[in-house]
Amino acid sequence: MSSSGSPKVKERKVDKDKGGDNDDEKGGFFDKVKDFIQDVGEKIEEAVGVGKPTADVTGIHIPHVSLEKIELVADVMIANPNPVPMPLVDIEYSIESEGRKLVSGTIPDAGTIHAHGSETVKIPLLLIYDDIRSTYKEIKPGSIIPYKVKVVLHIDIPVLGRVSLPLEKNGEIPVPYRPDVDIDRIKFEQFSFEESTATLHLNLDNKNDFDLGLNSMDYEVWLANVSIASAELKESTNIKKQEITTMNLPISFRPKDFGSAMWDMIRGKGTGYSIKGHIDVNTPFGHMKIPISKEGGTTRLKKGDDDDDGYDKD
């Protein structure tokens, strides 16, 4: 068989100075792939409209404060610019005061932020005063302490994945202290063994670093183990911080109920007393109903026209 019928292979010359025959083609191919991927990514991002959410602590409220605890609620506004809902995976929170951690925790599965919308997420925070004072003994009862609320939102975003948004908010909270109470004096206005009227001068010592706006007070008073007054007083007055405020309470009772103890009182001897009740007050941090009490105190009875000089009480 003749070789003239065999196909001929034509050899291509290679320009070695240009680095081989496939370098240009490979470089061009990868550049095109790279440009294609970038172009597709941009088009996906434009089509999906993926954007990073924004958040802000718009306010902190105190729905309840007492001598035992304080409840706070942090309002966190979250805006979702995307056309799809965003799951709020969890919320980390903590409250600090001058570098001291007071409380911390995590809220899992905190809900979903609707597409192209904004929502306010309420984060409840609770501080127990006994826990704070037992951990940080230098915190004085009755004081106002600065605080910093730290919140970290963990959100799942399509394409971008998990995003964390740290937030902070500063403020002040009280560590309230119950006012001391004692009977300064009892002055008779009218005296008879069947029925006597008098004015009870009650001292309220506000040891807090903030004023107490008194709305009302309920009380019961015992002299020599006999109840002489039980009433609710509606009166508005300001009990100033770090000061003693005197309340004048009208009372009436029957001296004959005291038996022989009344003769000791008439002779000017001190008599034991107890008082229990509550004061309803407004504070810069919210409304409070505070118990007041004192047992084992002593006081003296005075006539309405007696001079108070030389008057003693315990």
C-alpha cells in the first residue's frame, strides 16, 4: 500500500519567547471566568437586594422598681432592608456598672424581622439588689449608680450569612433604701379618758440620693401595745433626699384602754411605741410603694401648749 495516501500532520511552530503555546489562551479563559463570576455575583446581589440591617437602642424603660429589685426593658429598633425576612438567631445582653458586671444572659430564637420592614424588639432585664450588694459591697444602699447595657444581635442574612450587631446604651439606676421612721412627739389637743385627740409628729428620714414624691401613706400606730391610730393619709409632699421630713398626723383614741400605762404617760414617763405602714411615692425612676416600720421606740406625750425645749425621745 502506498504511503502517499496517508494523511500528513502539519506541525505548528511555537514561539518560546511568549511562554508556550497555551499561556495566552489559559490566561484569557480564567480572566473571562473570573469576570463572569463577578458579574453574576453582582447581578444576584442586585436582584436579591442584600443589605446589612441596622439597629439602635431607642430607649430603656423601668416598668417596676422596689426595694428588692428593678425591672428594665430595652427597646431595640431593627431595620431590615432586604426583600426576604431575617431570622433573629439570638440576643446576647449584659448590664455593667463602672466595669462591674451586674447581670448577663442570652435570648434564643428571638423572632424574625419582616422583609423591607423595621420592628422594635423588647429585651427584659432584671436586677436583684441583694445579688448586687452581696457581690459588690462598695455599692451603697440609697445611691444612684451608672450603668451600661450591652446588646449583641445575631442575625441570619441570605447570601451574607450570620451578622452580629453590637449595641450599647448608658443610663442611671437607683439602689433604693427604705426611709427610717420614728415618732418625734405626740401632742394632745383635747384630753379625756373617754376620748382624746392629738397630733402625732412622724419623722421620715430619706437616706436616698433622690427625692421621694409622697402621694399617700397608710399607717397603724401602737402605744404601750394598744393600737391608737390606723388610717390612710392622702397628701402630696416632697421628701427631700438626705433630709428628715416631719408629717403631722391627727389621731384620736381612748386613754382608758391603756389601763395603768396611761398614768405613767401622764406623769411624763416615756412609753413604747410601734408603727407599721407604707408610703406611696414617685421617684425619678418610677413609682414605688415602700414599707415603713419601727418597733421598740419610745416617746413622750406632750400637751398642746407645752414647750418642746428639753424634750427627749429614742
